Amino acid sequence: MNISRKDLPRTAMIIVVALALVFAATRLIKPMFLGSGMFPDLESSISDVRNITIKAPDRTIMRSTTLSNIDGKKWVLANAANAPVDTDKVRALIIALTRLENADTKSANPKDWPSMGLGAQETQLTVTDSNNKVLADLRVGNSVPKENGAHYFRLGEAGTAFIGFGLQPISASALSWTTAQLPKLSTERIMRIQLIGSDLSRTDIERRDGNHLTVSNLISGEVTDDEAVNALASAFKNMSAVDMNAADTINWFNATTFLVDSNDGLSLSGQVKAQAGQYWVRMNGNGSSADAKTINDQKNLAFSIADTKAKILMLPRSALIKKN
């Protein structure tokens, strides 16, 4: 094609505009279609991933959780009594790692990292295979302002900070990965509650008339404090965990022991203990219901619960009665 001299300026302008459009389109498409290549060992060994360790600072401690693939299919929490893990969450994390790419290089200077949530406050993510070979070593920082789905990252201990897309926030809390949960026992199903305090004092509560839970062995002038007893019974319905660990990491000496019987044959027994500023509860199940099997499967777990619920479970007998 011959271009006349007078058409050269216009042709050059068309080329410049076209290149600008291509560049702009590339910038827009890049976050949506992430390339691969940051973790080539991971991409070629996805089926051989065996451990994913996540570490993150939490107030004054470094929280750590290890997800382990014990048979090529089943994922468990290695540091929490092999509690079951949500496999879909693990699969989504691995796929996101294979698609992560450097969308914008930032800084290699550690002094710049704190403003990005990197350095001391970053989340550390390490993926290894069956031979303990590191397939991915990533540090995750804050989300990037005004960039949907973008976060600051570093590769390894000394990696340069960069912006990447597609990886959701990663939690180092075991509770965020497991399918294990505390059992829920409705107040109406409870027939008996027994509490044994750290001083070996014992409190028995029974549903005698079919309607109300009352403290047993009342003496003259004592009556059940219905509000306090109902709050105690409701704790087994509304109890929710805020953290989880292996039960053997807790010192259960001088713990409060509880036993709860329901009208469908399910019994809950366990202990409540305060340790290092947290309240921990562990449960064992009996009976033939499906709930009992679930509880037995996680009897080696300790769940951290809100202090208000824990203190209710540790109430002494004197707090459950009132004088006439």
C-alpha cells in the first residue's frame, strides 16, 4: 500500500490512537485474565500439594494454621487434632495462587512495606509437596485502595512488593477453615444439667414438671432463679466458637465440668477452662443421635468461646438460686 506524503500525519495519528487503545485494553483486561507463572512448581505439582501453612500476627501472638492433605483427597487441620477442613476453600486458594501475577511492581525497600501491610503485619503463606519442597512462598498485605480484588504481595522473605489480583483475604485462624462446629442443643430438649466446679462443688438442675428447669435439693427459703437457669440452658443453644485448637494444648486441671441430658438420648459432657485470657470448652458426645457422632468426631478439639457464655457455664450454685 502506497501512502502519499500528505497522508503521513493522518496515518501516524491513526497508529498512535490504535496503540493507545490496545494499551488501555491490556490494562483493563489484565486483572480479569491473570496469567500464570509466578509459581511454576505449584502449577506442575498441584496434585502433590500436601501442606499449606498460614501465619499471621494476631495482637501479641503469631497465629499459625497448617492445612494437610493426608491421603491425596482429605484435608485436615494438622495443628488442631486433624479436624476436617472445607476442601472447596483449599481448592479455591490453590487455583487462585496459580493465577496470581504481578500487575504492578511497587517497592523493594522494606521501609515502604508497612504502609502496604507487608513486613511485620503481613500474612505468610507457604505451600509444600509430599517431599517438603516449597511450591509457593507468598506474603500478603493490605487490599489496594480503589482497586477491586487487588492486594499487596511479596514473594518470599526478601521479595519486592507488587500488586496482584484474584486472591481473597487469607485467614490464619483454624476456625475459618474447618467444618467442625460446636453442637447446638435447644433449651426445650434439655432435661438435666449438672455442673461440677473447680472446687468440686456440684449443682444439679432438672426438668421435673415438664415445663421448668429447677435447681435440685433446695432447702427451706431457697427458690430457683428462673432467669439465671434459663440463661445457663440457653448457652448450649447459642454457643459459638471464636477460635479452635487441639484439646491437649489446654491445661484442663481445675476446669468446670458439665453434663447435659436431652429428651432424645443425646448427652453432652465436657469442660470449660480459662487460659491465657481466653475461655475454652471441649465436648464429648454420648447416645445414638447423629449429633453425638459429630461431637465424638471432634472430642479432641478445644473451642474458644465468648467470655459471657463461658462464665454462664461456670456459675456456682449460689448464682442459680434466690431467697424467698
